[in-house]
Amino acid sequence: MREAGAGRLRGRWAAAGLAVALAAALAACGTEPDTTLRPDPPAVTYAPLRQPFEGATLFLDRDTPAARWQRATPGSDWLDPITTTPQARWVNGPPDLAPVPALARRAARRGELLVVVAYWIPDRGCAGYQEGAPSAAAYERWVRQLAGALGRTPAVVVLEPDAVPADCFGPARAAQLAGAVRILSGAGHAVYLDAGHSAWKPSGETADRLLASGVAGAEGFAVNVSNRQPTRAAQAWGRELSDLVGGRPFVVDVSRNGLGRPPDEPGRDDEWCNPARQGLGVPPTTRTGRPEVDALLWIKRPGESDGICGGEDTYLFSPRQARTLIANGAGLPAAARRAAAAADIPARDG
């Protein structure tokens, strides 16, 4: 079992990050950096681990877009592998806060662990505040409202997919993330900062960004969110990151990586966006057999479109994509795969 007390790290990556920042500051002043050895920087103090997944049963949301489509569509039992599996609930802005208190109460009544995704950071898509909160102050208010909506029900919060590895990451974003970690952790929730995936940023750079974003006060970090890197590669990269950020544990999104390798479609440079080749991953589990891996989760909801791309014309639930995921789900029974492959998808109205 992992040590649940506070940890401390005097890491070569923390030292390297400090050295780079010092050199940049000196260069800006026209001064050559002094390369003589100095003592390690102050140790990083880590918050005690909550270990939320130990002995937990994941919350099954029976009111997902996929479940609503299934109830409204006769003969759609083939969708059961998705609708009967626990998944995260995404909270993408102020309108999505309204259902959260009821979700939290249902999870508490059923003794299940609710997993939510907080996704409203300013300049979310690195496109000049066209997505996400309009200001840092608005974002902080929203995070406090999310904590209030969850109430006394301890939840897992996957914090801001893509925010740490994004090209527009900087001190302001790091401060916003660190503030969100403080608010949500202080309210009793287990926060996992999204770190990106194994084919994006190097582990050293990602570790520096996680440390700047408050991972020391979080439960840990998340990898492979909304992506399709193989579980083995995601876990190996996550272990590298864990070593660099004081042994913090992590969770892995396995919702759509069931084919065992990432999509690679000739002529496309956006294979991440509704690729033709994808399959359901293994079912979520809190028993990973690895002390640094807290859980394998379905964080991205299977069947929900990545955007207007890859033949999809919606950002919402796509039964056609759900059918493909189930038909290609390598870990599913053959009968379930055949039922999905043979399913007749009604034409969309209009």
C-alpha cells in the first residue's frame, strides 16, 4: 500500500526547471548565468493522499446522452456495453452545474464514487478566450460553485483536459489550475490534473508544468483523457511522470483505446478527431494491480463526438460512432460485437 502521509521531493527535474528559469531571467538582463553548483531548491511538500478508489464502486449514471437515446430507440439493446458502464460526468461551464447536486446525492445514496471532469478554464482551446471562462475571476467563481454543487459528497475531479500540455500554457494558466486544485481539494475532493498523453509532451516538461499547476496539492494526475494511446504506453509514461512529481498516482482513460494502438489514417493529421478505427477499451476498474495506477476509467464518454470532423457533424452523442466502438471492442463478447455491427441506426430527423 502506498504511504498516505505527506511526501517530499528534492528532484533533479525541479532543480532543472529552476535553473532554466534563472538562466532565462539572467539572459533577459544581458547577464551570463553562473553555472557553479548550488544547493537543491526547497523541497516540495505534498498533501496527504485520500486514496478515493480503494474499495470504491464507481457511480453509474443512468441519464447519459447514450442512455437517453437508447430509451427512445426501440431495438437498441446492442448499446448496453456503453450504457451499463460507469463513466465520468463532464461539467463544461455554468449551465452544466445545475444537475450536479442531484448527481452527488444519488452517488451518496448508492454508496458509489462520482467522477466528474471540470472543463472551463479560460482560453480553453488556446484561441483567444473564444472558449472557456471569460476571465480568471469568473473561472475561480465557477470552480467554487462546482465545489458547492458537489456538496459533502466526496468526488473525484479530473481537472481541465489538455490545459497542462497545451501550447498556450504559461504562468497565468498554472496559477488558475493551482487555485482550482486548492479549492476543490480543500472541499474534500480528490483532484487529478490532466497531463495529456504519451505521444504529446516529454515527461520532463510535463512534470515541470504539473508541479507549477499544483499537483503537490492534488491527489495525482490523469493521462490519455479523450485519447486512444495503448494502455501499456499510457501506464509507462504515467510511471515516468509519477517518478518526477514525487510519486503521485494517476488514472488512465481507457474508454476508446480498445484496438491496442492509436489511429493512423493516411492523409489525415487529426486522427484524434473521430477516427474510423477505434474500439471500446477495457471496462473501468479500481483494481489495477499497480500501486501507482489508481484506476482505469472511462473519462471520455464513448460515442460522444470529438467535433465536426471525421465524418461527424455533431459534438453530441453519435449512435453511429457508438456502434463502431462496440463492434471493435476487443474485450467484449463476440455476440455483443456482432449485435452492434448488425444494428440499424435510424436516420437523424431533419
